[in-house]
Amino acid sequence: MHVHLRQDDMLRNVTPFTARQFVGAVCMPNTLPPVDSVERYDRYCAEIRAAAEPYAFEPYVPLFFHEGLTREVLAPARERLFGVKLYPAGVTTNSEAGVSELAKIEPVLDVMQDLDLPLLVHGETNGYSHDREREFVGVYDHIAKTFPKLRITMEHISTVEAAAFLDRHENVFATVTLHHLLYTMDDLLGGMWNPFMFCKPIIKSPKDRAALRDLVLSGHPKVMFGSDSAPHTEVAKRTEGAAGCFTAPVLLPCLAQFFEEHDALDRLQAFVSDHAQRIYRVTPPKREVLLEEATWTVPPRYGSIVPVNAGQVLRWRVAG
């Protein structure tokens, strides 16, 4: 329930990897320009559906948060809108147009609460990289208290503190990525620098990873899978330090392997689908995806994009 499909040729190239494994996804609006109006929302959804063919695929696209999202803008389109995504300015890719003063966002949040529009948040400050998400917990707490009927999703949580915060408010939920579930800072920096493991929020300590694993493996009903698969070309990753892990081609096989290793395969379905449908109150088209135990090697690259698990042998694959 969190993926970056980008735009233009990149959109057309990467969308099938997601549409093959999932019948719907929350597709992020931090494009250039951002998806910050109802008109751009309609256009972007149409582009994604076209790129997903021949698969039936439902894009859930949150609008890019800005102060101009008034009741007059949101209310007439409420029935087809999914939610709103808040990016603090400058915290990640294409977020320069994000929110620079959090004190000014409350009028929009008040409207969203009235309209029952979910708020999805990239919860980081612009502080020290390891502390950015930890520092943002106080912002989550203030929003959840001030707007108790507003459904708030802490996107791609990566810390002990965010995991512990989840149960403080009934209206707070969370997504967890594959890479934060599997890896730690050692995979990024422990040997040679691995640019394909660089993402925001950055992967963290074994202690932080353990807290996420406890949430996910327990079947916590407020936790959803959100891939945060974020493609960049190999050149951009190696020379520009672009933040994002391209995990889309391997998501279900890697998750199946992870859940199997922890004797929890019976909880995979709820994590990748059931919890999100209930939390977001969506009903995507029905489709069965068959996973089979069969080894395969992840290609070194898909076109110009290097996946996180390049060259690895996986024990599960999507059949057909």
C-alpha cells in the first residue's frame, strides 16, 4: 500500500511489476509536478491504469498536501479521492513543494477529518538522519490528539519509537516496507557503500528492525505492508545518491520467504492485503496470486534499474 511508479517512460516500465503481484496499490503523488489537484489526480490514475494493462489494477493516489486543499476543492471530489499525502519540505525525493510550517496545516486537517479523508505522512524532520523519524513522533502525537477522528498512517516506519507509538491512539496506523523488515545499516554501510540500499527513511539498527518484525509477525491489525518501492536509474543511484529501493519485482517472493522462515506464512495474506482493505475501507477487484516454492535468481538489473536483491537466489516465486 505504498509504491512509487514515477511518470512517463519510468511509469510505463515499472508499473507492470506491481500490477502483476497486486490488484491495487497506494501510488505516491511526489511526481514532477506533484499530483496536487483533482485534475492531475484524474490524469495520473488514467496513466497508471494504462501502464498496468493487461492487469486489472486500481491505483489509490493520495493528493500531495498543500494549504490550498480547501473544503471547496476536496468535498465535490470526495467520492473518488483516496486521501492526502503529507511531505515535510525537502525530506525525500521531489518533496521540495511539501509543507514547511506544520503549524499551518491544521485547517486542511480539519476539513479532511470532516470528509473522512485519510492522512498519509512521510514522518521525518530535517534533523540528523538517524533521528529524523524519532523526532517526528511528537508531531504524530499532536495531530492524533487534535484530530481524533482523522485516520493517520505513519508511512514506512523504521524505528523502535514509531513501533511503540502505534498503539497510543486509535486513529494511528502504519506501513512497513520489505527493506526495513529485512535489512539494517550494515547492509548499506557495513562493507562497501551499497547505493541500492539507500532510502529515506534510512534503514537502521538491528534493534529497530526487531521492533518492526515483532509488529508484523504478531499480525498486528494496525500494520499494513507498504513496499515504498522507489525506482531510480542505476546512474542516478551511483552518481546522484538518489534515495529509494527498487523492490517491486521481488516483493511477494521475499515476503513469503521471510514469513516462512519465521513460521508465520498464515499471516502473510493479512499483512499484504486484509488489514489495508479494512483500514482504508477499499474494495479492490478480486484476484488470486499463486506463490510456489521454486528457486530463481533475481536479474542484475531491469533495464536501467538495479533491484535491491540483484543476483540473489530466492526460494519462492509468483507462478504463471
